[in-house]
Amino acid sequence: MAKQSKKQNFENGAFVVSRSIFESDIWQKPPEYLKIWLYLIGKANHKGRKYRGYYCERGQYFCDYKELRDQLKYKIGYRSKIYGDFTPKNLMKYLRSTLMVTTMKKPRGLLITINNYDSYQVLGNYENTSEHSNENPTKTPDEHQSIPSINKNDKELKNLLMRKFEKFWKTYPARNGRKLEKGETLIRFRKLKEDEVPLVLKAVKNYANDPDIKNGIGIRDPKRFLRDGKGNQFWKEWLEVEHESEEKRFDEQGHRFKVL
């Protein structure tokens, strides 16, 4: 039986999960977020084929909310924990907002596209990265490359924006070895105007190269670097290297401004 089970495991195929998931925002979410994400990656088509009346390209999967809800249930002793109807809808809303997936409504469900599926499901893309690297294996975009409106339903445009965000995230300095709330940061990054994106990438370079920031002093959360709760866009103060002036770093008593 053990041999038969092992053989069946190989017959079911496999999919790739990057080690960077341990540093991702979804890893900090409740377990149902990660469960549904792994389910969608694993169920996405390895190659294009017709499924339930629809042709699904590589990296796509067709299902309905009932199927996702059924996949979320789990056992507590002899009883099953079952989620409500709104849970899978909220999970999909999160995955869409963080550009992890795009969806298209169909008469019998959703056609789900895993964004950047080709990049992450090719083992060769991981060969040139360090075992402990969180580097995105996709090509780094030119920071001055234009991004047309993200409102257009165009997979390439969304992938380009995601690559630019990953460049921002990689450059941004960690605080105490961690970068928090990647999903919320991405939401704020998406709200930038087209001509602001290259400026933000320039600002984050200046910020990361600042002597105090390199020493771990005064590092803001990345989402607040883009926009804080009062609407202030801190990144605009870092467009020029002259930002090292004392009046911007200290208050009237000479104390460093408190980082929220």
C-alpha cells in the first residue's frame, strides 16, 4: 500500500513554491489565505486545455466559490469546521488586490489567472539565486519604463507593475531584519500615478543608501513610506540626496523624529 501511495504521489505531478513565501505578506495572514493560495497554484493548468466547458490557458483555473469554500473546511475531532459563503469571496478579493491573481466572471463560476505563473513555475529561474535570497527571479525592469493605466485588463501591464513593485520591495531596507505588510504596501503602490512610479524607485534608493537608515535608525514601515494615515507621501522628501540636512532629521530639541 505504501508503494502504491508513493507512486500515486508522483503521478499527481508537482508545482513550485518559492522560499520567499516565508517573508511574504500572505504568510502573516490567517491560515485560510495560504491554504486557498496553494490550492489555486496547484490546480492551475500546467498547459492549456478545455475544462468544464472553458478553455484554460497555462496558469489558469476555472472554479466557483462553492468549490473554494469546500476546500477551506477542516476537521476538529469528529466534526468539520465549515466557513461561510463570504469567506472565499473575501480571500479572492485579497488575492486580486495584491495582484496575485486576476479573475473573470463566467456563467458558472470564475476563470482565475495566477499572475507571473510562468516565472515562478520554471525551476531554471531559481538556479542563479542564492538559497537564502528573496530576489524575484523575473527580469528587473527599467525604472523609467512606462506603465500604462493599470485599469486596463491587460496581463502584461499588471505583470510589469508587479515587477516594479518587487524592485521597490527588494530595495526597501528591513527593520530589525523584517519588512512588514507587503500586501498593504502593494495596494498603496498601485495607487501611485504613472509618472510617480520611477520617482518612487529613485526615492527608495536614496532612502536605502542613507547612513542612518543603513544603521537601522529611523526606518519607517514601507507602506508609510508611500503614504501615511494622514495622506503624507514621505517618499517625496527623498527625491534629492540633499535630504541629509539636519533640519529635516531632527526636531527643535535635536531629537530624531519618531517613526510611526
